[in-house]
Amino acid sequence: MKSVLQQTTLLCAAATLAGCVSVKDAPETDNLPVSPNSDINYQAEFSWLKKTFEENDAGFSYALSNKGEVAYQLHNQATQEQLETVDDPDAFRQLVREWLAFFRKGHHGIEYLGEVDKQPTVEPSESELKERFKDWPRLDVDLEEFKAYLEDKPHTDYEGIWEAAPYTVGIKQIGEEYVGFIIRSETPYWLPGQIKLRIRKDDSGQYYMRDHSEGAPGRVEIWGNNYLQVSNFSLQRSFPQLEGDQAIPRFFEYLNNREPSLVRQNDNTLLLRVPSFGSQNRDVINQLIDENREEILKTANLIIDVRSNGGGTDSSYESILPLLYTHPIRVPGIEFYSTELNNQRQLDFIQNPQKYGIKPSEVEEHRERYEILISRVGEFVNVFDDSVWIREFDQVHAFPKNISILIDEYSGSTTEQFLLAAKQSQKVKLFGRSTYGVLDISNMYSVDSPSGLFRLHYSLSRSLRIPHMAIDGVGIQPDYYLDKSIPDYLWIEHVAEVMNH
């Protein structure tokens, strides 16, 4: 079986049904500039951002109707109070992220672009970073005493010394929480003693990314003795050395491998792993399916693992749907919110088709959509006419007879769109935990602030499923919930056994 390298798509501008933003953060690949700039007028930046979002985001009015005007005003008041203390770009980005979280979990964002009109962005020096993060919370621990304590400790828990390249992290219990502190860092963004993560008593965790902004919060899980997952931040114990199940390191490598793969699990079962539906992986996934089609169509069972798949583009799962198909697939349509700014994207498609991968034969269709949108500014517009698309394929394959899809709380966006389609097959059952829940408001667009220092990402469309079948903030429920008594590294084995009974 063949696997090909793929990468996660974070943002895209081409029109899709589900949107195209990955839910899963890349903890240590944030290459945005972080140099402080005391000349930035953060009040003006936020005023522009707030007005732009309120007037153009397709989910703004929906969130306001659900949460109420009073709650929104209180949220704004709290944000304004915090804004008075903001004095650097990263603190501003973090505050904006918290402000945006009022509306939904994802399909929005903020970037700092640096002084693009004044000078090229340069990586800050080590001395600049030390000065910048000098007040970051610390936990100073005598390393030799800590090691001696760990060697004498009679039981195993989160405490220990862990590797998470490019870091070595110590985790020590302080009161009712566990605190992860830097022991060694290969990047100057983090210094020994600075707090990298926290694990709360309810087994939820929070880690901090390279630029010290908050990573995605989530559950904490320890596999065996030596592997730890804090949300989507992975660590491996280096001290003390403990015995463990050999299946766990193989699973740890499997889960963190960003390459799609198709392997035989047993005589009756194939396993298709899709870590991302990123647009650049469409051909990769197609190639996997094409090269192994004969093998797939003579095997009784297929497991599709989309755990931690934060999305991508709808076209990336097109080659998978015919394998699942039993009945026509109904896909509720979307409405675009027509504003002068939002309609600029459609105009971009017409004026720069090559940039967006639009074929010459499709330009006229986009021109017609643009004319519809500009004639109805201030309205939600269904430019596709149909409120529901019906997907049909020519054939129902005898094999695979049974298809199980593994999902978790990090499966989101386009992955949820795929699941809604897959669930309509009589062959398919979902196993795992409820998905992330970020799908209803989609089709992201980006606009730069007047200063050129910040870029706002927001959404142009809303699904016609809502409010009767909302996914945002709820997720998609599994048919078979896999509880904590079945650890993540045994899911594949468990589901394969269920399928072969």
C-alpha cells in the first residue's frame, strides 16, 4: 500500500460548501512576526475589526440572535477594558481571538502582518525575545532534586520529564494542577523555567504555542506510561524510563504522521487514514484510492480514520464517496451574505481566475453569481438556486460491505461535511466521540486593516441546515460512543473486532 506526504490546509479562498479551515493548530509552526510595536493604535485596529466583522460576517446575526444583545454588549465591554492594557501585537491577537470566540468556535481568525509597508519582517533576536517574554510565568525547579523525587515516587502519573521537539518539558504537580515547565528549548522563544502547559484536575489541558499564545484547549490523555497528549500537543516521557505496551509508540507515531495511508489490518479489513482533507491532498487521496481500488472493492470491511482531521476542501473526499454510496446523498445548500466587501471575492474570481484555480469555462458562471449578489446587497443569497443538492453515483459496490469511520473532538469543518454525506449510506457507522462542531458558518475570506498590520479572517456563508440541524458548537454524534475504558490506541483494534463478528 502507498502513502504520500500531505500538509494541512489552514486557509483557502475558493468557494466550497463546507469551508476550508483546519481546526487543529500547528503548535510550533507559527511564523508570524512577534516583535512589539508601540506605535500601533490598538483601539483603532479593534474598532475597524469589530465594525468589519459586524457588517460582513455571515454568522454575526445568527450568533447575536442565539446569545442576545445584552450578552454581546457585556462581552464588548470586557474586551474594551482589556484592550486598554494591550501594548504588543501578540496580546492584541489573543484578545481578538477571545472576542471572536463569542460568535463560534472557528472559521474566523486574526493575523499580525508586521510593518509591511515600512520594512521587511525580520526574525527577532534572542535578546529581543528574552526582553519580550521576561515576565512570562515561571516555575523554577531544581532539576537534580526533581529527578531524585521522580525515581523514588511509588506511582505513575503526569509528573516526569517529557520530550516534545524542540522542547524538553518537566511536569510537576503544584496544588491541584500539574504545571509543565521548560527544561531545554532549541528555540529562543522559550527559556528554561517558563511555563509551557497546564493540566487541570478535571484532566483538561492548556498549552502555549511558540509565540506564547494559547493553543487549542482540550482533554488530556496518557497512553500507557510514556505517552501524553495535551489537547493536540504530544509528549513522550524521557525520565524516568518506564516499561510500556509496545503498541502505544506505534500508535503515537501513526496518529502524529501527517501522511495519508491505506494498509491492511487483517484478511477482512482495510484501514484508510486521512489526517487532513487539505486541498493539496486531493490528488494524493485520489491516487491512494485509484492504485488500490481493486483491493478495496474485494475487501469486506473498511475503516476510515479521520481523527484529528481538522478539514480542508470538499473536493478532497470526492474519490471516497463512491466507495460508501448506497442511496442518493442529500446536501443542504448555503446562502452567501451579500455586502460590497464580501462580493469582492466573487469579483476576484472573475478578474484573476488562474490565481484561484478557476477554469476559463467557469468564469461566466462566477460572473452571473456576482451579478446576483450585487443586486441584493444586505441579504443572504442562494446563488445556486437549489436549497438541496442531490448526489448520485452510477453503482453501489458490493464491497466493502461494512464501513466504520473513526471520529473525535478534533474532527471538524470539511471533515464534518464528509461525515454528513457518509452517514447517509447504509454501510456506514461512526465510532468514537462527538466532532468539533464548526461547519454551519463557512467559506472564509480575508481582509487587511487600513494600517496593513492585521488581517481579519471571517466567513461569507451559512448553511441552510440551521437552525434545525446545527453543527456549530454541537458536533456530530457517533453511532457508537467509545468510552474511556477503550483507550485511543486500541480503537482500531476494537472496531476491527466489532466488524468481524
